[in-house]
Amino acid sequence: MTKLFVRDPAEASRRVLGMGWPVNVSVIMIVLAGIISGVMWAVDQALFGAAPQPMLLPDGREVMVAPATPLTVGVFSAIIGVVFSYLIYWVGVRSGGRGSLPGVMAVMAALQIALTVLGVISGFLGIALPLLGFGLALALIYVSMRGYAHAVQQAHGFDTMGRSVMVMIAALFLAVFVLLILSMFLLPVLMPEMLVEVENAL
């Protein structure tokens, strides 16, 4: 299925829609993609170290804070994957789409798994051959945008690609807004050391 999403994302989306996955299966797959992202982050930290990252404070000062942990990356990846997929359904229906929640979630889950597999391949090749890895990362961005556009169009039955892109952009903005709100509650639990460093700097 990963190859088909690269070669013909529209056909891949139609095949997934024909499988009739229930919503709970799709959510599990999206969470699995998030877990894999967390594991890849852990591998990256093990190979290259976990260097502190700069954070800009409201007063203009810059402080160095601990990087995100693999658990944080995995949790946020899973949450944003589920939220974004649901918003694709929610925004799409309000934009004239005919997609069902199970259908949209299934297509989004299959696409996210395919992109995660490609991301893992790109990551390992980037470790061995940095120049090739950089090229694959750029190609992955193109494949992602193309895949999402076709997936949204097929899931909602849109006549034009332009409406699919508009739904994607609107869902992305809403997902970022939701993520910002959730981060206020999750960061104190997942990354308390980062908040302590910021408080000490203030």
C-alpha cells in the first residue's frame, strides 16, 4: 500500500475506502504511527545526542531548554494525527464533502502509516548517506502533500483538487490551534524539566 500511495494516491485511497475499516481500527493505526515517530526520535537521540534547544522568551531573551523526549514526540504525534484526521472530516463535510467519519479516518490512517514508513526509510538512509537522505526528505514532503490532497478528494468525493487543498489548510490551522491548547495541559506532565528551566530564566 505504501508503494501505491507514492505511485497513485487516488487509487490507494479508493482501495482503503473499499475495505470499510471501523473508526477504532483507524485510530489505532494513527496512534501506531505516532509511536513509531517516538521510536525514531529515540534512535536519533541515541545516535546524535540530545542537545539543548533554544527557546525565545516573550521579553526577547533566549534560553536553552531540554529537547523533547521520545515519549513527548510519540504522544503529540499520535494526538495531532487523530485530531487532524477528524478535522479533515469535520471541515470537509462543512465544505460540501460527502465523506463518512469511518471512511475519512481510514484513508487518513492508511496514508499516515505509509508516510511514517517512508519517513523511517528516509531517516535511516539519511544517517548512512546524508546527501541522499536530504533529497529523500524533500521528496517525502512532495509525496505527503500530493497524498493528502488526493486522499481528501477521494474521501469526500470532491470534484476539484482546489477544494481538497482548502480543506487541508483549514484543518491544519485548526489542528495547530488545538495542539497549542493541549500543550498547555500536556507539557507540564510530559516535560516538567523544560518548564522549570523557563521559570528559572524568568
